[in-house]
Amino acid sequence: MLIARIHARAGRGAEAATAIDRAIGLADKLVADDEVNLEWKENLVGALIVRGDLGLARGKAAASLADADRAVVQGLVAIAASPESAVWIMLVAEARFLRARAVRALGAAASPSPRDNAEEDVAAAYELLDRLSESGHLAADHRPLWSRVKVAKLR
């Protein structure tokens, strides 16, 4: 996943996509072999979010929405098992914000249900990140995300 982020930051989209697809394939296998292990789920959810972000940057909103949906589902399962985990709260917030952004990118092509839920996803991401920020548990690397969510909520 880290290699994909490095490629993406360097503007090498094709290499980033290849690396993140490989990371998701490996994480899928790990999760399938041990569905209880939250560390494997964390890798999978993080990779899905990275691929979703890459997809949005490359104009692949439908694929990004599918990745965001998977990330939200896996994240909600993990957060139910570990509700006080700041890591899972941040991942779920990030996944829900990705899903809202993907729906917005799809525009009229999005089906009605996701369109209706996009604002709810932004509000949920806001609430989750706000709770972490207020308690002092928002990781420094998620502060830019928090700023983007606040701006999106105002729109």
C-alpha cells in the first residue's frame, strides 16, 4: 500500500494502480483466511481507500464507489468489534467520505440510494472525526482529511 502511495504522489498512476491492486489481492486472501484478525481488515480497508482515491483522480468514480462501499462494510464490522479504536474510527470516516465523493463524482449517473446517502456519509465522517479531534485522538496524518470533511459539510 505504501508503494502505491509513493507512486501516486510521484504522478505514476499506472504503477500506483498495479501496486494497490496487488495489495488488495494479498489483503483479501489474509482476511479470507482469518476473518477475525482486525489487522488484516485494516490493511484491506486502507488499501481500498487508497484505490478509491486513485480511481477518483483517474475519473473512475464507479470503481471508487465500489471500493468505498467495501471499505465501509469492512470498517463497520471492525468498529463493532473495537468501538473505541481511533484507527477504526478514522478509517470508517475516511471510507464514508470517499463514498460521498465518489457519488458526487458520478452525479446523475449514481443511483438514487447512494445519492440520498452521500450527505449522510459526509455528516457521519464529520461526526467521527470531530469526536476524535475533540478528544485529542485524531492522528496528525488525518488532519488534512478533517479539514476537507469540514469544508464538504459546509457545502
